Amino acid sequence: MSALRYLLVLMLLLLGSSTAALAEKRVALVIGNSTYKTVARLSNPANDAKLVGDMFRNAGFERVDVRLDLGVQEMRRALREFGARAREAEVAVIYYAGHGIELDGVNYLIPTDASLEADSDVLDEAIALDRVLFAIEPARQLRLVVLDACRDNPFAKTMKRSIASRSVGRGLAKVEPSSPNTMIAFSAKAGSTAADGDASNSPYAMALVTHLPKPGLDLRRAFGFVRDDVLKATGYRQEPYVYGSLGGNDVALVPAAPSPSAATDPDAGMRRDYELAERAGSPAAFDAFLEKYPTGFYATLAKAQRAKLSPTAAAKPAELARAPEAAAPEVTRSPPDPAQQPEKPAPSSAPTAVAAVQPPPATPTAAPPPDLPRLLAAELRRVGCSTADNDGTWDLHARRALERFNKQAGTRFDVQVASIDALGAVKAKTSRICPLLCGKGQRAEDEACVKITCPAGQALDEDGDCVRRKGEPVTKKPEEPARKKEPAMAMRSESETRRASSGGRCTSINQRCAIQIGGRCNAATGAWEYGRNGAGGDTMSFNNCVSRMMAGGR
């Protein structure tokens, strides 16, 4: 049995290792275009492609294709074939070294047979960067494009423009990949050019093969080291750049090496089998283990465990787990025939086992009083949470009263039943806890309810508010009697009118009549003058004017 389990474990380990190998499948396509038919030859791209291809092979990539000096049809075929391989890979990488061009913000890779006499030829004779991204998109974990194509482009100098406003940039344009876990690395920042260097390989390729294959090194840090090396090698004239984003976990092009302690443990299999035998807990399991591993530390442990086991003690783990449950009723049974009992392995342990499974005596709980609903309802009424009488049933009024008590006291008693706990909590309150509740037609004043009295013509509605009775005429407010017109001031004598003044000014109420008869204001006396000494009419004319004013005339 143990051997069968060991075989199953071994098969699972082999399956897991093969799955891990498939999960780490990495493929790469490397293209180096040096020999162009219509422009001068580039010396470094072919050398750089060979160098980078060797780097991928040494890093353990399952498939590395290095293609040199490809025309447009050959590049399209290479991308199509690589896209099929990327569907089965976790990591897909494309490296390109050669000429590139940017036209109206779109980047293109230039094959060796391109002539590019006019800007419109770019669409037919060059490969768009989007086509390269499409080829690596099926990869499940990481998609990486490395472009060493930012060289000074000779095609742009002789290319005819079909539209004067068409833009042909210097170097490549900035790009933002739309697929997740995709990175695009430029040998020089967007809008700038890269240098080939004086050696057989470009500074960018030399930095790549130095840092990318480091096991366990995150790609973002690796390209950061590449940037630093290129800046130093070019006198800070060329700055590589990376576009795209990755997640929070480290993503290494080459996985970290496994821990040497885990790889060189000679007793890993023996320890695993011993754990299986110990889990089985039977003499047969330990016998099978000792047959396979007769010597060693785990063999000594297995012999000690085997010696502890007796025929009666070799019970199944499930039966041992049920032993405490069966021990308590076993105490009350009549003892079986001693002749039918097997030999007890340890007589002194039996009383201890029985004592361990005996449950403690249950504490009897006091029975609730039969009139508990009535008692609780009465207490709720005492603390002001109820106004209704209770006949001993836990009715709707009682439930609402306990609900109000819960709200005011901050408790959570079940309002559907009357409980002793709720009764004790309500009894603990020595005074009113719920606000005073008054009946219909009453209002609360201090600790008493008083009857609401409505004014004449009004009555209480269902909400306890005073409203006008239906059909009752609206009582109009009595109108105030119109004020009588004050009679005009009685005619004054000529001497009184003359002397009517206030503060030295002519302010007589009869000044209008005085003016009409030609009177004038005496500045010295402050009175209106007319008649004998005044320039105007006489006293009779003045009196007639006043009479007309009293009669409503003008």
C-alpha cells in the first residue's frame, strides 16, 4: 500500500515538473539587417543579432531564430511563423537591429530590399511596428520588443513628399503598447538617434547581453542598468528608453536559480515516505517503509513507531476519533464476559480514559414563571414604555413596548417572546426610561397627560390636532368702524391766525387760505398777515375760504 502511495506521489512530482517546464517556455526572434540594396551598408546589426541570439540560447530559451538581411516578404514570413510559436509560450521576445523610420507618428522597420523613393512607399515596403506587436501578443506572461533601429535614417533625406505637411521624424516616435505585460525598449529615446560605436557591436547590444540574462533580475532594473552603461559609453549622447508597464511582481527574463539546499537534499524522498507511513498509523505501513529503507535516521524512527503498535492498538484513525463518544455510554453497560475480552494492553489507563470523557454535571436552569408575559408587560408599563393593560398574553402592544425599551436602553432582546433576561433588565430600571405616551385627545405635560381643549368651532382630528369642524362658517374678524373725519379747525380770530407760528415760522394750518387771499408771512412775527396791515384780502374772505375747505371745496 505504501509503495503504491509512493508511486502516486512520484508521478505527481513528475507531472508538476513537466507542467513547470511548459509554463516557462520562452521563444525569441532575432533580426539583423545590415546589407541594404539602396543605401550604405550597416556594419553592426548583423553582429549584434548574432550576439543577442547567443545570449538567448545561453539563457535557456527553448527556441531562438536568428535571421539576417531579410527583405519585406521574408520579414513578414518570419513574423507570421513566430506568432504561431508565441501562442504556446509564456515569454516571447523580438529583437531587431537595422534601419527604422517614423512617418506621421507611426514607426516602421525597413527591410533590406526597400527603396522608399516616396513617402507613400513606406506603407508597402516597410513593416509597421504594430505588426511586430501583433506577433508577440499571444504569449501568456511577457511580451518584449527590443528595437536598435534609431539610427540616422538615410532614406528620409532623399524621400519625396507626396504632401508637404507630412511628418518624417528623426529616429522613432514614442509608442504606448495597448496589451498588458508588454514592454518596448528603444536603443535611444523617441526623436533621437543611436550610435553604432567604434567596435564590432553597438553599445546598446553590449549592455543588453550584460544585464538581461542575469537570473532573477527584474526587467525594469535590467533595462535601467542598460541605460546607465549606454550613457557612459556614448558620453551621455544616447539614452535608451523603455515604454509600457508591468505589474507589481518581479518579471525576469531568466528565472532565478533554485535553492541549492532544496536541490541537494538526499533524504527528501525518504522523509516524504515516512510521513505517509506515519499518517497511515498501521504496522503494515511501517513494515513497507522499513522494507524500502532498512537503514538511516528515518528507519530508526519507523522501528520505534512500529514497536509501539500492538494488534489491538492498530485501529483505524476514524475509529480512534469515535472512541471518546462511545466511552460515556460504555460505562453504564454491563461488563462483558471476561473470556471474550482481548488482553488489555494497559489496565492502568482505562480509568483515566473514562474520567476524561465524562461530561461535567449540567447546571439546572430555573424554569420561567408561568405569568412571565404579564410580569414583563407590567414592568414595561412602569418604566413608561407601555400604556396598555395586559391579560397575560404576549400581544402586539407588549412587543411594541419591548421594542421601545430596546431603543431607549440600547438592548437587543427578542421582541417576539417574553424572556427572563428582558424581565431582569426592565426591573433594573428604577424610573421612567421611555418618553411619556398619552392617549388620543391628550398631551404630555411634565409627568401627566392633560386633555386637549380646542377653541370654539374646532375639534380634534385623528392626529390629535385642533382643526375647524366641517360645515362651520369661517368667522370673520369684525371690522373696525371707519374713523370720522376730523372737523376742520374752527375759524380762529384774525389775531389768533396772525400769531399762529412754530419756532418763528408760518406754520398755521390755515396757511392755504391765507395764501389764496394774498396774505404773506411776516418774518419778524412768524405769522401770516392779511387784511388791514397785510397785502391781501380781509378777514371775511379768509373765513369764507375756511368754510369752503370744511365743506370739501377747493
